Amino acid sequence: MEVKEMKQAFAKAYGKEATAVYFSPGRVNLIGEHTDYNGGSVFPCALSFGTYLLLAPNGTQTMRFKSLNMPEVVEVPVDKMTEPLPGKSWVNYPMGCFAWYVRQGHKFDQGLDVLIWGNVPAGAGLSSSAALEVVAAFAANDYLGLNYNHTDFAKIGQLAEHEFAGVNCGIMDQFASSWGKKDHAIHLNCDTLEFEHVPVKLNGIKVVIANTHSPHHLDSGAYNDRVAQCQLALEQLRKVKPELKNLAELTEAEFEKIENAITDPVAHKRARHVVGEVQRTTR
């Protein structure tokens, strides 16, 4: 869908023209799986497709959200934006970002009409939710005339995922969406948030991203379970290495010396993966 068509859809939905259009990309991770929330390194890159957000002030005290990927229009009073909607409403993703600004003392003087459209396949593991969060964080910053930066937008999106969507994710997805750069991947230290853009020009080579149509749902509970299993491993390792901040600090040799402290077999597998994956990502 072209921006012109999205503007036409906005006018049809709300009876007026959008005053601003924003975009944030999805991402694919080249290497560094389940390392971000363990303080490790990741190597993602942004995609050329992602999520668009169009908005216009509406002169009321109500936020109105509509997605061209969803059937309904959701209305939320401006003074209720800091409260997640019940269930698993997609609106919690952008609203969680708007809510962050409100909690920082920034005021929306009136409601906004918001239209979303994205071409990141939902549930395909390409961070459609992170793209939605980052574009919402960026749009709110612009509308309110503030000066937060791209790292801030990633942090805001991560908090929205934690607090409004209930997913204890790391920061890789939001960071890649916020800092993505054409023809580059991002080597990110998820503990310090230090990063560099690494040129990726694969002459004669193509990276194929296949949508298997096997849904990937971070909010299904399995993701949070994995985070908890890694945390259990860390807590047990700290009994023999109290200064350990996160799993990613360990080399494979260091892990082998103390791995017997992990008594839960699943937690042990999770920790072993993290330690090995961090080494692969940094080579």
C-alpha cells in the first residue's frame, strides 16, 4: 500500500486529512538468539517493510485507534491512557508508548485520531510489535515537540511490551527498528547498549526470509517461561559466583567450571545456549 492510499484510508475513517505520517521497520536477527535479555550481543538488521502510523488531532479528549490490519476502531479517553486495555488488544502496543510520555509529565492537550498499517507479517518473528511500538514512540515525541532520541524510543517500546503487552522481552527488536540503517546490520551489546552499524553488502549472496505461517507468539507464555528459566540459571550460578551480573558475561570455559550449580535441567540448557550463542555472535 502506498502512502497516498493510507492517507485516503485515514480520510475515509476519520473524515479529515492526516497531519503527519511516520514509519518504523521490522527486523530480522542474523545471529544472537535469546541473548538480549541475558545481557549479550546481537546482530540484527532492519527490513525494508514495517509499520506506518498516521495521525491528526481531533479536538476531543478521546484517543481513537484504527488499524487497516484489524476491523475495529478503539476509543480510549486521554485520561485513561496509562491503563492497559483488558485482554490482548493490539492497541496496548502504541498506547503503552503514549502512556510513557504521560507518566513523564508530558500532556496530550487533546485526543488524536491514529491509523496504523503494516506489512510485517504478524506472528512471523519479524518484530511487527516492536515496529508498532517504535513508530508510536517516535510519533508521540514529534507531536509533543520533545527531543528524545532513538535509543529512548527503543527503551520506551520495550517498556510498553513489558507493562502493556505482558511480554518480558529484551531490547533487540525495538533497538533494531529504531536504529536500523540501509545496507547495515547492528552489532549491539544489550547490557551497555553500545552499538555499531556494520556494513552488510552480500555480493552474489542472498539472505532468504521465509514465512512458514507457523505463528510466533511472544505473548503465548513460552517466551516469558524461557526468560524465567534463564533467570533461574543465573540465580543458581550466583551461589558459586555472586558477582555474576548476567549469563552473557561467562565464557564457555568459565561456564563449564560452574555449570553443575544449575540443578534444573531445562534451565541448564537455556544457560548453555546463551553462553555459546554470545561467543558465536561476537566472533
